[in-house]
Amino acid sequence: MNPPPLREAARAVVLDTGQRVLLLRYDEDGGFWATPGGRLELGEDYRAALRRELTEELGAADVLLGAQLAERRQHHPVAGHWVRQVEKYFLVYAEAADFAADRATQTDNIRESRWWTLTELRDTGETVYPLGLAGLIADVLRNGAPNQPTTLD
């Protein structure tokens, strides 16, 4: 049996000056919230893919990408097909004004965007990906970006 194909994805942990994180809501798989980002296209590195995804999904102006915070590897279905996904999460400091829906060109079934406080994130009963995001953000707020990316389950 062949392993599922590799799918690489770049994702942003977007924090504002109020220490809130930006999450996007999707309806598939019973509904969930996730960090912005998506699949690398041919020839892209993770940072280039993330800049493109932030522009496509959120109409990002010129946001500055920070350190890689984490990596997650998992098998899961995408569009009905199983993949081996490798996701790299990067810190992005931005404000709501840095994003404009009228500049977004590919919203990829995003139903809603919302800024969450760390308390809201910890207390929610809703599904949020990646699992462990609240702990990752708490560590960043307390200690700054890690020297080496954290591994998420």
C-alpha cells in the first residue's frame, strides 16, 4: 500500500497588539476554526506560500512574517482524499486594518473571521486547529518566539 501524497502547508499565528489571535471558520467536517494559510504551490517555499495565502484569503496588506513557531505532521483527508500533511506555523504581528475583504481573491469557503483572546480560545467548546494553539500562544506571549519550532500533535 502506498503512503498518501505529501501536502505541505504554511499557516500564520496572527497576533494583534491586544494579544488576540485571528482565526477563520469553516463549515466542513462539522465546523471548525483554524489559523490562516494553506498549501504550497509548485516552486514556493513556506514563507512565500504564506504571504500569498494571507493575500488571497484575507486581502493582507504588507504584513511582516516572523519566526517559525511550530510544525505539525498528520494524515487527514483533504477534498475527500487522504494526504500526509506537513504544516509550518509562523508568527505574524498584524492589526485588523492590515486585512481587507475587498482585496481577498480566494476565500476558500471561509465563513467568518474573528479575533480571539487567549481566554476565549482556552474556554471555547468549539473545535480549533491546530490542537494546542492556546498553549503555543501563551508560550509566545510569555517567552517570545521559540529558538526551535515546537512540534504540535
